[in-house]
Amino acid sequence: MRKDFLWGGAVAAHQVEGGFNEGGKGPNVSDMMTVGSATTRRKITKTIEPDQFYPNHTAIDFYHHYKEDIALFKEMGFKCFRTSISWARIFPMGDEETPNEEGLKFYDDMFDELLKNGIQPVITLSHFEMPYHLVEKYGGWRNRKMITFFVRFAKVCFERYHNKVKYWMTFNEINNQANYEADVAVFTNSGIIFEEGEDKERTVYQAAHYELVASAMAIKEGHAIDPSMMIGCMIAMTTIYPYSCNPDDMLKAVGANHKRFWYMDVHARGRYPGYMKSFFERKNFNLDITEEDLAVLPQGTVDYIGFSYYMSFAVKGDGDVNLDYNEETDLCDNPYISKTEWGWPIDAKGLRYSLNWMYDRYNLPLFIVENGFGAVDQMVDGKVHDQYRIDYLKAHIEEMKNAVDIDGVDLLGYTVWGCIDCVSFGTGEMKKRYGFIYVDKDNAGQGTLARSKKDSFEWYKKVIESNGEKL
Ligand code: BGP
């Protein structure tokens, strides 16, 4: 492993900060979601209902506890800490011209605290935190105007923090709306609430196009402000295996991976791949894609590929010559791997496979910005003994090292998701925990918020100290 390898942890502002209406912040999309569970989706409300519980409103109150939390990250030896800048702290409505100084100051202080402790911030610009006003007034990313609002926000952040932040990402898991039936992912990524009778599929592809243009424009602006900034994308890397070596399964997997990862092709190559152009034509989408849009894409390609890795999937062929893929219906169980309590397949070797796949395809540096194990932790005699989490992380780090040391992949760093317990994005629960640090707060929002170290805390500290040698 390289000497300057960026070991660390990751969270997102909305899942840790709380303080949802403090410091001049406006409500964002995640503030409008109630709690769900492994089997029920979170509910999206259009106004904040007083009788509903919104877990993100208070989260783990990182907004007021960040100094204490950063001290613990330092104790573990973190080299970097990934979080996001909550868009609605900077532009509470999203469409105003002047940013909110109090919001900017909060991130200045937090980044200073990190840097003082030898930890570099790694920042996502849009991690499910679009100002809700943009949903109400403009329909979110279905509207081209969003490009202007996002680029303005990105520019303000780059100008303000370029001396403090080197690594950036534009949109978190931009491809996690490929499954357009999963309203929560579409809503959080693009701020879209579907209208009766609308062609959902077309709407989602249109929104994705505007996001990709906005990302390219932001990267172009960022590089003009400070060329030393490394600005990447962030992809949910859930690689899709063919169920077998049956050529139909093989081809179906090609089609499925195209549909899931074409976003990465545009981010990295600055142009639409042939298979997407033909798909748009076949579907008669008539998307609003202008010559100017196509001209800007290659001017804002990414410097590296950031990605989350939790699981892999499998598909069986169905003889469809178009290789069309529907995430709701086409995936099948992989008999070789087990699943977590939340039904997430566990596949450490898939991480090595994915690293190779992306590096071969783009030849760009990679950054694992999320990987981790969500579980219900029990306190026994005042401590969480989370050997299951250590086992999961160890297996993934081993495969990551194989990809680097044997396969020659250029990897910048590894940040463990939810390094401190936080609100689950998928369910809004607190009981689905990922942290090395336990936070005393339950699903109903009750608890002292006290932080305590789990067994994995000491383990990860040794991993970092030994640069991945001692697992
Ligand atoms: C990714 C998101 C994160 C995060 C993580 C774990 O999809 O980028 O925000 O929460 O997954 O998911 P969950 O919280 O649903 O377990």
C-alpha cells in the first residue's frame, strides 16, 4: 500500500449533523423523510408534519459534537474524513444569489478542526441534501434551472475551501436512481416527486443528464479556481455478475452493467456511450440534450472515481436482444454468497473484481469512499463487541490489498462508511449501525448521545497504524 494512503471514515451531513433549522439552514430533501424499516420504505412528506418523527432533524448532533468526534477520529489515526457540505446550510432556499455566511462559517470551523488534528476533509457536494424549496418550486432536477443553482453552490464552496479541501466529489451515488421505481432514491438524488401518469423512466434520464452537465460545469469551474483540487464522481458500485457462463447470462450482465454504470462513462470520458444513445433513440425519449451540453461534458471530466461498495448482484439472461434491464425484476440470488440482516449480499471478492473492472475501463485513480457493515449492535457490560464488523471489514481490506499489490490498481484511499453511528439512509433507523464509535440514541430518537468505543475502534486503529499490514 502507498505510504500516503488515505485511511479514514465517511458520513454525510444529513445523517450526522442534526441542527436541521439552526444557523440559518433551510430544509433539505432528507429532512422531509420519516423513518422506515428493512421492509417498509421511508415516507416522503411534502410539509413537515408536527406529529411525525424525522430522524435527520436531530441525527447524532454532530453539529454541536464535532470537536469531540474529531478527537476520536484522530485517536484512531484517520488520515481523512469524508462528509458532505449540506447544500441548504449554504443556500437555504437554493435559488438565492448570496450564500448564508453562518453556514459557510460552520464548515470553515469544522475543516479547521480536522486539519488541526492532521485529518484532511474529503467532501461531497450533493449527498441527498438538495434544498427542499427547489423541489417545491422547480420540480428538482427535472428542471434545467437546477444546473445554475448547483454550479453556483459548487463555485462558492470551491472558492471558500480550496485551501482546506483537496478531494471533492460532485453527486453521491448518482447512479442510485437507475431503479426509478424506488421513489426514495429518485427523490433524494434528484428531488423528483412523480406526477400522475408521467413517464417516470424518461424523467429520471432527463434529470441524470442535467446532473451530469452540472457536474462537468462544476468541475470545469473548480479547476479554474484551483487546478490542484482533485474532483471526482461518486458511484454506487454494485457490480452485476452473470448468473452462469451461459452466453445469454453473460450478455444480460453486459446490458445490466451498462444501465447501472453509464453515468461513470460520461463522468470519466466526457461523452455518451453508444449503447445509451441507441437506448434513448429506441425509447423515443426526445431528451433535452443540447450541443452546448455535449460540448461541456469533456471539459469537466473527473480526476478520480470515488465509489461505495457494499454488495454485488447477479442476473439471468432472458433472450431479450436489447439487453434491457429492470432492477426491480431482473436480479437473482447468487448462491455463493450470504446476506446481511437487511438483505444486502456480502461479497468481499466483488470489491477486488470491481476495482479491476473500473481501473481497466478508465485508467483513473480510484477511491473507496464507502464500505461497511450495518448491524444491530448490543452493549454487553458497557461495550459493543462487534467482531462481525471486524470480520467484514478485514475480508474487504484483504481483497482491496490484493487489487493494489497484485493487480496494480491505483487506489487513493479507503473510508469506512458510518465510522460513527449515524442515521441509516435507506431506512432512517438508528438501529442499523456501522460505526467504530457507538452513539447512545435509539430508533425513536431517545438517548444521551454519549459516544463510546466499540471493539472495532482499537482494531481499525491498528490497521491504520500498520498501513493495512495488521488485520
Ligand atoms: C449509501 C449512501 C449512504 C449510506 C450508505 C448505507 O447508499 O451513500 O448515505 O447511508 O449507503 O446505507 P444505509 O444507511 O441505508 O444502510
